[in-house]
Amino acid sequence: MTHIVDGITLGALVLVRDKMMAQQAAGRKVYRLEVGDTDFAVPAGIQQAITEAMRQGKTHYPPSTGLPQLRQAMLDKMRRENQLVVKDEEHVMVTIGGMHGLYMAFAALLSPGDEVILPDPMWSEIAELIKRPGGVPVPVALRSEQGFLYDPEAIAAAITPRTKAIYINSPQNPVGAVVSEAAQRQIARLAVKNGLWVVSDEAYEHVIFDGRRHFSIGSIPEIAARTITAYTFSKTYAMTGLRLGYMAVNDDLIVDRCRKLLRLTTNGVPSITQWGGLAALTGPDTAVREMVSELAARRDLFFSGLKTIRVFEPFEPEGAFYVWCRIADSWEGYQGKRDSWAMTDYLIDQGGVGSSPGIAFGPSGEGCVRFAFTLDRPTLARAIEVMQGLFG
Ligand SMILES: Cc1ncc(COP(=O)(O)O)c(C=O)c1O
């Protein structure tokens, strides 16, 4: 019998990253458009709080569920900004980034054979996180002709007696779609009617464009008791390397399981990072607003550039920092192949341009590639020129 972990992959995205890093190390000019990590600095107030915590010797074991001050600040933020229904700070836990919160959510919820409905294409880690405790990912295709709607009717059709939860991610990685409040309300009704859980991954809550408002499904009172919401500091504060996130869970049994998992996995989150997190939540939001407006400018530049390249049919993102692109039928292919891996390899080999093959995000992703517009505008403009040169 194989071990359950043997059924999990390290993911195609890792393969691309390794290839790009090898080329970079060899001194080649590369454009790292495959990574979801912006080039912004951590805002100054957060940096100061981290340095100060270090100087003051706040470097000893923190409580494994997180510093009380930070959990209170997280609770206040979720109530104020997300209108989330959360019982109290005991139902908030500090995690090592969003990934760790999602890991615990699925580990605490699922028994082997339990099904979780998720969008397809989707950031590949989600299906693997569901598989980790023996769960079964059930993909629901997002269709470009429907504007990548996470369609409540399609979700309803995917529900079986083994369905345990519906996973939602808005804004969504990789397609950049925002799940509307109306669709989320329908999904909540479905979950209530069928006795399901909702796992809401709000990693990109602040990276949202054109005046759209982020909506949290856990703000709907009828489903709040059965919702697990995961947040991260990675995207909002460019803190990817500092590994900080949090989750809100109202159900006492799930909280109890998560506490045990926290204790046995990380036994707490690095203390100085948590002091930085407190500064982020209680300080001014100027840096975040500037970052989002710069990201909107990068999106405009990069999206309009991609539209000029004959082999791409890009979709305009409403949030997050990725452009999802269909590969046009007119593309000649590379080394006898025309799939999403062929395009990814072609862009790296011929142009030093990183992207992610659509198939890495699920079966519906084949025929597409994902670009991240996380680098500065001159670099993005140069990458567009390189691709224009490649495709004539
Ligand atoms: C949809 C989604 N959720 C969660 C995360 C978790 O990020 P982190 O573990 O850095 O907080 C990511 C990272 O790319 C993501 O794309």
C-alpha cells in the first residue's frame, strides 16, 4: 500500500520556478512572471515593529495560537472590514501564512473519502491540501464564456452524499475573477440546505480593482457557524517571506482540532513576525492603498500589452495579480506540441519569460497560461517587448 503523502505532488509550479532559477543563476536575463510575490518592500511601520521586537528581546515562545494582542487586532479587523461573524478572539488563530491555515482547515474538517468542491482552474495547492487528510477534490469548471463564474448551479450539481465542504477563493488565483456577493449568497444557501461547510480563502481580499468591494461569505449569519475563513499577510503587505496568516473558526470542535494541529505542527508562529502583524493591522493603510493602485497600473499595462500579442487571448483580472491567457489556435507550437507546457517551455527557452502552464491549475486550465504582474512596470513592458519579438 502506498503512503497517503505519495499521492501528493510537489506541483508543476515548482518545476517552472526551479527552471527559471537555474537560468537566473547561470546569468541569463529572465522575467520572473511565474511567481505570485510582488516586488514591494514591507511597509516601514511593520519593519520598525519587527526590529523593535527583536531589540526588546521578544524572541521567546509565543502562545501556540498566537499573541493575545494580535488575535484581538485580527478579530477587530475581521469584524470591522469583513463584517465577519466571529464569536471572540478564542476563535481566531494565528498561522504560518495562508497555506498553514488552509492546511489546518482541511485537516480538521475532513475524514478519508470526504469530498470538497473547488473551482477549476485553481491554485494547485488547494487540491493537494484536500488530498492530505484523505479528502477528494471535486472540481467545478469555470468557463470563460460565463466570465469564470463560480456557478452555484454547477456547484449544486456536484454535491453528493460524500460532500463535506465548498471551497471559495475570491479574488481568485489564477483567473483573477471576483465571486460576486449574489453568487456567494447562493453558495451559502446551498451549504446551509445541504449541511455543508464553507472554506473561504481570502488571500487576495485587498488586491481588488476598479472599485469592486471584497465580500466575505462568513459575514452571512446563516452560514457563519460552518465557515472557516483564512487570511494571509503575504499579499496585502508583501510579507510572503515572513509567513504570517490567521483563520477564523466559530465551531468549538474544529477550533479544538486546529489548536492541537497548531501545537503539533509549528507550536506557534515566529514571535517577531507577529509583532510586525500587529503593526500592520493597527497602523495606517497608506502603503496598502498605494500598492493596490500601483498593481492596477501594472495590470493595465500588462493586460493591454498581452492583447497585442497574436498568440494570446488574455482575460482582464478583477483582482489578484495574475493574467490568465488562452493560447490562440493560431499558435504553431513548440517541439511538436501545442499544450500549456509547450507554451511555458517555449517562453522560458526562447525569451527567458516565466509563466505557469494552465494544466497545473486543473484539467480546465489546459490550453491556457498564467502570468503574474508582480514586477515593476519597466520590467513588465520589457517582457511584453520580448514576447512581441518572439511571436512577430
Ligand atoms: C489562492 C491562494 N490562497 C492562499 C495562498 C497562501 O499564501 P501564503 O501561504 O503565502 O499566505 C496563496 C498563495 O499564493 C494563494 O494563491
